[in-house]
Amino acid sequence: MFFTLSKYLWLIFDPANLFFILMAIGVFLLLIGAVRTGRRLLVLLSLAGLFLATVPAANWGLWILENRFPVVTGLPATVDGIIVAGGIVDPGLSKARGQPVLGGAVERLTAMVNLARQYPRARVIFSGGAGDPAHPDLREAHYIGPFVRDMGMDPDRIIYEDQARNTAENAQITLKLAQPTSGETWLLVTSAFHMPRAMGSFRQAGWLIQAYPVDFNTTPKFVWQFFFNFSAGLIRTSQLTHEIVGLVVYKLTGRSQAFFPGP
């Protein structure tokens, strides 16, 4: 229930969709004669659009998220396991095209391959199930094998976990699957902006795993560079809003051990 509700509510409250919905409401108000209210709404949307197009506020928010867990510069001599969170592959397009169709977080997969080579005895788990409630049969983990093979690695080296549908389930299901023992070192690979929520979920599940953030959108030191790009501003705002809402909801529903988990 939580998974399905969260997915469909986000369709409405995604800033990109919400912007269009409010714009349509503004036009409708003009058409039915509520000119003053409709005009005010459209003016507010225009000002909001100008702000999104010029002020890098969303970039600053992503920068805070991405720098919550530092880049790993020195790894231990021994790593017992590697967990890679899904959110990379479009299973629908992958099935239709007969090859993996990857999104912008491909660094999660390249890091997985590099770490697996660096630690040949480590167990490697890719965790990604059906992220679309309308297509529960399309599971991300089913389409990773060809990419791993193309990277020159044996696909049988990877354990493909195909049940997890969100970050909380990534933590809960992989914990049961891996059954780590005391003293083992496991790495969690996911996008840097997503790492706080992921670490909070794994800690809530009872797993003190080590963060290995990848897929950065911002530089180490933030610089306020103003620009004019409405589409980029809206995309970054949606990305940031999704993560902030996720952090709050996960904490309130007992899926994370803190509102903003840190090192």
C-alpha cells in the first residue's frame, strides 16, 4: 500500500506536474470569468518559473545532500560485500529493445564492476525490483546481466535481487538475503544525493553498512552561478523535492532512523 500510494501521489506533487496543473487551473479560472484569481495564479507561476530558471537554489539543495556523506578516498583491505541500489535501468524499454536501457545513474553500475574487480571475493548484490506499480512484472534486476557481460565481467558473479521496489525494501530485503555477520564490511553504492535516505533505511533495518556515494551532480565546493534554463531548474527542483519528501516520509513512517542521516 505504501509503495503504490507513494508512486501515484508523486505523479501529482512532482513540481513539474504540479506546475502544469496549477497553470491549467489558472487558465480555467480565466475562462470561467474568475479573472482576478486566475491572473494572480498565473503571475505567481510566472515568477516561480523565473526563479527556477535563474536561481540555482535546487543545485544548492542537491549539493547539501551530496556532501552529507564524503567521497570514499581509502577503502579497507578487505570488503565482504557490495550492495548496489537500483534506479538505473528502464525495464520497459530494456525489454522492448532487447538490451539494457540505462538512465543517468549509470555510475552505480560502473562502480559496482570496478569494486567487484578490486575485491574478487566480495559478494555483490544488485537490488532492483519493479519500480512501476502498473507493471509489476518488469523488474530492473532482470536486465543488468548484459551490461555486466559487456563490461567484461561474469554476470554470474552478481546476485540479482528483484523484489525491492523502493529504498526501504532495498535495505530490508538485501539484509535478509546477505545475512551479514558481525565484523563484516559491506559497501552501499548509490547516487550521492540519495545516500542519506539510503543509509537511514539500512540503519533502520539494523545494518551498519558503509556509504560509497557516486553519481554526483554538484562540485565539492558550491558556487552560486546564476543561469537561465527553466527545464534544468525544474528537473533539479523535482529531484531535490523527491528526496526531501522521501527523507521526511521515511522518518515519519519508521523507514529511516533519522530525518537527515549523516556519517
